[in-house]
Amino acid sequence: MEDVNNEERKDPVVSLKELNDILEQSRTIWSDRIEELSGRLKEELKKSEELQAEVISFIQIITSEITKNSYNIIISNAKLKNRHKSRFEFYNSSYPIKTNGTEKLKLIESEMAYYAKK
């Protein structure tokens, strides 16, 4: 049984692209595992107790992954909101060109899209 996210990260926060890659990898691995378990269940009804134990173990691993990825999403959202706030403050006070609220939002949105790609 392999752990999908077994590598230790110095910074627990990942970029949105990395998070998407992690989630896609997890979907693929879990799809394969479920397919394997389904096939084994059909073949080995006598060993259903062992399969139940393995399924419970997988459920615990999935719950752990959901917790890790939820944490990454919450931290990423907080960072994006903080960055949005700081960019608004910049365009409101330090930007050399006078802008109205709509222009500020467009400038911020374009910066946030670039930042989210990183």
C-alpha cells in the first residue's frame, strides 16, 4: 500500500497547479485501487473480511489526503485574499495613474490570475 503524498514538504502550501496535479494523481491511483478491490471481491468472496479491513485502511488514507488538501486550499485562499487586499491598497494609494474602482478590480484580477498560475 503506497501513500500518495508521502513526500515531506518544507512549505506545506502548494500552488494551484501543484494541487491540481496532486488531486489528479490521487484520482488515478484511487480509481485503480477501487477497480482492483472490485475484481478481488468478485473472485475471493471467502476473504471478504480481509478486503473489508483493507477498504477501511484505504478510507483512513483518503480521509488523511482530504485533510491535507483541504488545508492547502484554505491556506491558498487566505494567501490569495491577502494578496488581493495588498494589491488593492497599492492601486488605491501608490499607483501612479489615477484609477476608478472598476479599473482597480481589472488590474487586480489580471495580477491574481498571473499569481494563481505560479
